[in-house]
Amino acid sequence: MLKRILLATAAAFLVCDVVAGESCNSTAPVVVHPNPPGVNKYDSFAVQVRSTAHKKQEYTVQPFLVQVGEANTTSGASIVHNTSVAYFDFCGSVEVSLTYNNGPIRSAVIRPHSYNIVPKVHGDVITFSLDSPKNVVIQVNDNIWDVLNLLTNPIETEVPQPSDPGIIYFHPGINNSTAATTNKQLLVPPGKTVYVAAGATVTLPLGFHNVSDASIRGRGLLLKAPITIEYSSRVTVRDLVLINTNIGVAVSTDVTVRGIRSFSIGAWGDGFDSYCSRNVLVDGVFMRDSDDNIALYQHRNNWSGDSSNLTIQNAVLWADYAHPINIGTHGNTPNPETMDGVTIRNIDVLDHREPQMWYQGCLAINAGDDNLIQNVLVDGMRVENFREGQLINLRIMYNSKYNTSPGRGIRNVYIKGLQYNGTNANPSMMLGYDEQRNIANVTFEDLVVNGKKIYDGMKKPTWYYTADFVPMFANEHVHNLTFTAS
């Protein structure tokens, strides 16, 4: 019954925003954009691409430098690492050829592993094919820093005219627009679209405040240009590359974030945060951040109210700090709030590294501040061998750094098709607070850990808990925890 209710809820509330205007142009099947200003070229990899339908035409794609990091657990500072980013648009299928310039190639893999893209290596050259646009990481010699983050898009056909009165147009260059700013911030009016062209960089904070039917999209770059969407409705963010740029959604409805690629380093480096909002869709994103990739919260600052129908799907997540997905934490103890209806589907987690026990979990559902979190569906989540942390952390939390009370409870969580392959995970935790503030009705269907299906009917000593084989510890305030196999 729980499964049917959650699946019906997900189907009924799934936010749809069909991507229009992107199709195959057979005469120009590959489009290479100029690198945006404000970033430096980076030559760990040389990149060539050609269409399988037009093999005589080869295109050069120049990677650029992005910095990512990890926590120094002695000083608390970030250890900075350089990584490569390259991007282009294409239709049909393409062949990609990479020359690695930093020494002999002993091994090369393409992630996510679920894409089943197996490269060929000849000397210092790596080749592979893409049959559709997707975001991939090419990792050489098991080095997780000196990788190529290859970001690809469908070919864009609906490029607006700069003279269109409904468009705020950023031309190639830095902040190259005639748009007026307020206190060095671009406030987007209702009904307007901000278009960031290829080769354009925006360094201005962007605000969607009390507006409707507005958007930002394009093939350009946002560099330290946070996007704030508050008290707004029907807002879309699409296709951009973000560096040290958070997207925050608060007290808003019908918000879609689709196809963005996010990188960050430094404190408070979340990729996407939602507060007290309804009908929010995060779709087709690639995120490598220095804090939570995606966090779904309740009350903070002046934002308050319940949340409902929050969907994360088709995402590739890499958390150098904290969680790939974090749900809960912040709320409103004097006026308790509820988060009802979270759907997470088709997720690839490439990494998670968090030494602090309080903040571990590739999927963390932590109810604090008298929050109630209920009706959560996870359908298809593949977790690769991360560095340090937990696979799952469900907890009624009272962390004195961030909470003024423990949460009210976590109810009705259905996790289907969770797969983990790796050796570094700490035991997962499922911790109720007391008998009133508990966790109830959690079901795992087809949980697979290192190729072994974990379910209540598996062969095991009768005195063992099924959770021991995850391994996971569930305390006495967790009720109706089941593991099933289809």
C-alpha cells in the first residue's frame, strides 16, 4: 500500500517542462563554443571531437580550469585541486579523442559507470563514443582531481534575438548587457528571460523576487553569481555552467532547474537549496560541489511554510564535502512545518567525502527543528565507491549547532533500486529520537550492496537483522523497517 501511495503521488505531482527547440542539424552536427572570459585554459587534456556521420570534420575543444577541493582535517581549510572542464553541443553520435598530457596512462575510466562507456587507450590517447548528449567524467590513473569533466548539450536552435523586448541578453564578454542593476544585482522582472550566450560570463547576483513566468538560460557561464528565487512562481533555470554559484529557492512554486552543471570550492558551497517551496523540479543536473550538492530545507531567515512535491531526477552528483542529497535539518520550532512528497529518481552518486559523523550520508534525511518529513520515494540510485561517509543516514536530529529542537518524525520512506558498489562506506544509520519522535514505515526494495541483494528472506542466521548486511544500525525508535525483493 505504501509503495502504491508514493508512486501515485510522484506521478500526480511530477512537474513537467518539455525542452523545446533542440534538434539535430545534419549540416552542423557539432557546435563548439568559445570559452567564457574569467576562466583560464587548462591543458591536462587535449580534446578532439567529430560526428560519426561527418568523420572528415574534426573539432578542437579547449578545456578550461576549475578549482575543486577537499577538507584539511587538521586546519579546516580547503586543499585546492585543479580540474578540467570542456563542453560542446552535438546531435546524432560523436567520437571523442582525448590526449592526456600529464604522463603515461595506466588506466582510464568514464563515469558514471552506469553509462557503460568503455574507452579505448592507445599510448597517451583515450577514445570513446557518445550516442547522445550527457555529462561524463574521464578519470585517468585513479586520480579524482586531474579529471576531464566533459559537458555536452543538444544543439540549441531557439536562440533569442537580442532586440526581443522579453529578453535580457548577455553577449560574449563579462556582464556584457544593457540591463540595469540594483545595488550590483540584476533583479529579473516578471515575464522576462535572461539569456546568457555562449562566450558570456555573468558575475552579478541574480534575483527573482516576487515574480512569475521568468527564466534564465543559455550556454554561458555564471561565475560567483548566485541565483535567488523567492516568493515567485513559474521560474526556470536551464543549461548554464555555474562556478561558485548557488541556486536558492525559497517560498516559491513551480520552479524548474534543468541541465545546469555546477562546480564549487570554499565554505557554504552548496549547489542547490530549496526552502519552504512547492512543485520544485531538479532535472538532468551535474554537480561537483564543496558542500551539499542538493539540500531540501524548511524555515530559515524570513522564509517559512510547508514544502511539497519536490523532485530530483536524472542527476549526477559528486560531493567533495557533505552530502550529495540532504533533506531536513532546518525548520521552525515555534511553528512546526511539514515536508510532504519528495521524489528522487535515476541518480548517480560519483563521490561523497565527509569525515564529520554528523554530516555523513549519500542520502541524508535528518528531521530537526520539529520538522515532519513524510512520503519520500527513491526510485533508482546508484552509488559508486566514495571516499568517506555513509550510504544512508535517516535521523531525528538535534544538533545544537543548527537546531533548536529535534524533529517530529520521518514517515513513509520507500527506497527502490538502491545500489552501492564500494569498500569505504561507514555503517549506515537510522536513528529515531524517542518513542514520540520516531522513524516509521521505511521499506527498501531491491537493495544491492556489492552485487548482493539484501532482503528479509535472504539466507542468514535467524538471530541476525537484515540491516546487518548493509551494514546499517537501526535503533529502537525505528518502526516497521522492511527489506523486500521483487
